[in-house]
Amino acid sequence: MTDKKAQLEKLKEEWTPTEETILKRRSVRLYKKEQVPEFMIKRILEAGRFAPSAGNSQPWKFIVLRDPEVINGLVSTTVKICRLFKAIIDYRIPGKEYLKPLAKLFIRVKPNDLHPTPFGAVSLIADGKLGLWHDAPTIILIFKDVRGVSSPDLDCGIAGQNMVLAAHSMGLGTCWVGFVKLAFQYTGKWKKFFGIGYPYKFASSLAVGWPKGNPDGMVERSTHAVDWYEDGGSKTVI
Ligand SMILES: Cc1cc2nc3c(=O)[nH]c(=O)nc-3n(C[C@H](O)[C@H](O)[C@H](O)COP(=O)(O)O)c2cc1C
């Protein structure tokens, strides 16, 4: 068998290490207290830095948080805003059904922020039932440079997922956390603290740490039909 043929036969039999990491990575919401060595976080940041971006514009800025006081401060601000949101729009609370029209209006105006999962999660965070960063010892904040070519949010997502996969390939756990956006969107406190202004805007964040137990592993995923055009015809594959 030629090298190429043998390589293809092997591919049919087993996942590559990269595929294994992609397929088995899970969001981790339970972390050990032990801090991640600095060199590992630097390697993870490198994986982000090497991400592709439109026009190679690299429209991102990363901030690493490992100071519990700063992390807790951001959590506290976000929880306060979630409590406010909950009080204003959570019409599911008995006796607060009158809030429904206002909540529906908010959801219509801010569909990505409030519907459907975020709506419930805002209340869970407000009630302390969903940790913001799940007590992870290292946080990576991702800011987009709004001057980036095409779609800076998309580029930041690609850079972030590069970091997530690099972290899991090293045995670490991660979780994307979007809710801290509230602390940057509705207060000036943390933008001032980090010296963040134009052209940077909060994009998302990653919790990083040593997972408790072994949460990684394959799970069922919903299938999404893919239309496939070839040789003058088409088929649908999943
Ligand atoms: C952009 C983004 C934001 C997310 N925000 C949160 C969050 O604030 N809190 C959280 O616990 N999980 C968050 N997640 C994790 C998702 O809930 C998780 O990826 C999804 O349920 C699929 O599970 P899996 O990552 O284990 O495959 C976020 C994921 C992404 C991609």
C-alpha cells in the first residue's frame, strides 16, 4: 500500500488527536482551586494569537485575570445587573405576570441577549444558582477591535475556540462565558478599571482551570442537514 493510501485507511479507523479534542471537549463548570501554571496560559494565548482572521486583521485583545479580588468584583457587578434584570423582566415569578408585556418587548429588542436560554440564565445568576465563571482560577477576557475587517466577533470566536481546544488538549477545562458582557455594557466601572475604550468592545470570556472529575467526553448532538451539490446533482447529508 502506498503511504497515502495507508494514511487514508488509518483515517477511516481512528480520529486524529485534533478531532478527539474537538469531539470530546465539554464545557467545564466544576474546577479545582489549584491555579494553572503561567506557561500553560501563555501557550493557550499563543493558540489564540495564531487564529485566522479576516484580512489577517487580528481584531482582538486578551486580558488574563488571576486575581480573585478582580474576578470577584466583576462577578459581583454582573450578579447585581442580573438581579436588576430579573426584577424588571422575570414574569415567571408568581405575582409578577404583569411584567410579561415589558419582558416580551425587551426580548424583541434584544433577542440574542434575552431569548431563550439567556432569559432563564439571568435569573439563575441573579439567584446565585449559576456561577458566572464557575470558580475557575484563570479567566481570559476577549475584547474585539471594532475596526476589524468584516466580522470582528467572528474572528474573536475563532481565536477563542483555538484557545479552548488548546487548553483541552493539555488536560485543562474551559467554559465560554458571555454573561459578563453585562458588566461592560451597563456600567463604566470595569472599562475604566481595565483602561478599555474605543476601538475595543467586550466580545466574550473563557473560564480556564483544572477540571474536577473527568467531564470531557462525547455527547449526542442534534443533527443539522447539509445540502451537498456535486456532479450536476444534489443530496442531503447529515
Ligand atoms: C459564546 C458562548 C457563550 C457561553 N456562555 C456561557 C455562560 O455564560 N455560562 C455557561 O455556563 N456556559 C456558557 N456557554 C457554554 C454553552 O452552554 C455550551 O457550550 C453548550 O451548552 C454546549 O455544551 P458543551 O460545550 O459541553 O459541548 C457559552 C458558550 C458559548 C459558545
